Amino acid sequence: MSDLPEGVQWRQFGGRQRLATRGDPVYGEPVDAEGWRVWDTNRSKVGALLETHGDPGFEPDSGVLYLGAATGTTVSHLADMGLLVYAVELSAYAADALLEVSRSRPRLFPIIADARHPARYAGTVEADLSWLIQDVASAEQAQIATANRRFLADDGMSMIFIKARSIDATASPSTVFADVEAELTDTYEITARVSMDTTHEDHRAIIAKVR
Amino acid sequence: MHGEAPVPWYVTDGQGDSTETRGAIPQRWPALAVAAGVSDSVDGYYDTLHSHLRSRLRTEIREVSEAEDVELLRTERLLQAVEAAVDDVSDRRSDLAPPDGMDAPPAFTAGEVVEVALRDQAEALRELIDHLTRRVAPNLRAIAGPRLSARLIEEAGGLQRLARKPSGTVQVLGAESALFAHLQGRGTSPKHGVIYTHPAVRHASHADRGAVARMLSGKLSIAARIDYYRGSPDEEFIADVGKRLREVRT
């Protein structure tokens, strides 16, 4: 089994090994006697990626800008791992859930904002972060990743989950992925491509480093 | 990139989306805040930022729920219009000729096609009301059900207005014409308005009906106030009211 970053472990739940982090439960997931809670990899693409491919290079205390935090499932696990997480979400309807998950996580910073306009949160999110993780359902996924490059350090990395259907529901996913990659190459150098099809249909993860 | 000076959140007091910050380049805010004496330490900075962002989130939640009660009110009005149209079409569907150039089975008249479409619309609106009342008025919904909650909010003109009305007004909401007729010396005072649709009122004996309506409207007023001022369900209150209503029925 592949290496896991600090703060994530394989734990026994109901007779099977599952990914887990340590923190207050937030979505009704099982918790073991030592306080480890299941990271449901069907609900979290970062979780699914760690489960299949291991550590992408998360260092403890690194700063993460997470775009598309939704109700906070994934960011709660990242914060449990000791990462400092700026969680940006467009929908104010997610605010209830983000308020709840950030309660017991002092280094999880929830922000309701539009990732297409990073200047609006540039006074809140700090510079020189290690990771940009992006999971947004927008037709402008490549532009968003490019515009948010400003928060990354020069050796920063990005993890971009591309939802083919949000960009063009009629084109074939492979065409969409190729177009997005072409748009990213001015700003990022793509180091890995991972199909997410086993858990998330027509999704691809791209790992890239800042150019 | 951009030439403008960046403005951190602790200077703009959270108005990070003001035009001042447009074009801003992010900085190492924690270190700058410490250097400027805004925070004692980087950890202290993060603690302040955390509590600041969470309180901003609370404000945003409040704004969303205020917008949602307006959405609920509009949905209820739209549903009433659609229901009236269903009745209207239903009364006259046999009058309507088969649709021109439309591929409906011969057994269906245009009126029937329209009626089915309208009923689907009404059903979708009822589902939306169900969802919105759960968010906007969980206490009211627990006592009055989704539809009556929506009617009350609609009649009052919003959750805030409903919460500020005395319970005697809640009791006769929707019976304004009878109330004004009474005030002008014609007829008796109305016992109930839209709350008539509540089973406790509808099933009460004629003699008890006024007393039940008075009790129920008192509880509905309190529920609306909890929904407006607190926003979360009060299980104890809901259980108490449920008990009172069961007592009334037996």
C-alpha cells in the first residue's frame, strides 16, 4: 500500500481498512475508539486520490488554498492532517456546514467568495502557499486555476480536479481534458494525470507545479 | 501583475470585496500583521482571522435565510396562482378542442394536457415549499406543516413581519375581510383565518374552535419568533406544543 501523508492512516472499520484522520466527525462518518474518523473516499476526490496513489507531497503545516470547499468534507480532513486551509466556496448555502466544520478546527479558514475573482480575497488569503486544490463546477476551470496561481509559492503545487461535464456536456471528456491542459501550460507544468473514473465519473485529477 | 497596493482584511475590517482591494496581490499577511503590531504572534494572527471569518460567515447565513423567506413567499404566491389555474382548466377541460398540430393521444384534449402540466408544476412548487420551510422556519413547520407555514409567511409579508405580529393577528391572518366587516359593525369577529386548515382547528367542535384557534395562534407566533430570532429548531418547544395539540383533540 502506498505511503500516506502525516495525519492520515489506514484504520480498521467494520472489518476493512479505510482511510482515516483524527478530528471531530462532521458528516456522520464512523469514528473508532482512538478518535480516528473514516475519510469517505466516495465523497472526497482528494481522499480517493490518496487512497489509490498515496501522498502527493503534503508537508505538515503547509498552507493550502482549497477552491470549491462545498460543505467542507474534504477540507475537514485536510485540516485534521495539520494543514492550514483557506477554504473558498461560492455558495452561501454551504455556509452553515462550513461554520460547523471550522468550529473545532482553528486552522481551517472558511471564505464565501467567487474563485473567479481572487483579488476579492487576496486581502484574506496569504501568499506563498504550498498547494492549490481546486474542485469547482465551472466552465472556467482552467482560468480559475491560472488566476489563483498568485497565492502559490514559486515551488508551489496544484491539484486540479477537472469535471468534464461542467465545461462542455456535449464534447467528449478527453477533448475537454486536452483543452484544459493546453490552457494551463502557460502557468503550470503538469506532472501527473489521474483518472477518477472509479469513484467520480468523467473527472480527471491533474497534479502540476508552478512554472 | 498589478500595481495597486494590497489591503489586508484587518485593515478593511472584513470588507475584502470592496473596490479598494480590487487587483490586490496577496502578501504574507501573518508576518505583516505581526510586524505592524496588529497581532502579537503568527498564531495569534491565525486565531483572530479564524474567529473573524467565522463571524462573517454567520452574517452571510443570516442574509441567505432572509432572502430565502422572500423566495418562500413568492413560491407560495405562485403555487396559489397555479392551483387556481388547475381548478379553472379542470372545470373547463371538456370545452377545449384537441391541440392544434400537437401529438397528443386522441383521448387527450388540450385542456387535459394543460392540466397535467399544471399539476406537475404545482407538485414541484410544493416540494420547493417543503424544502424552504425546513430551512427558513423549522419550528413553524413542525407545528403547522410546510404549506400552512408558507401561507402564514405569505399573508404576513415575510418571516420578520410574522414574528412581530401579535398572536391575535396571526389568528385571523387571511380573514381580513371578515375582520374589517366586524370592525365596521357587521358580523361577528372571525375565529380564524388561514389557520383553519390546521387539523386541530378544523377537527375541533364548533364550540371549541375559537379556543383552539386562539391557543394554536399563540404557539405559532412563538414558533415564528424562534425561527426568526434564533433560526434553529427548539425540540423541547415543538414537543410541548405537540402534546398540547393532542390534548385538545381528545
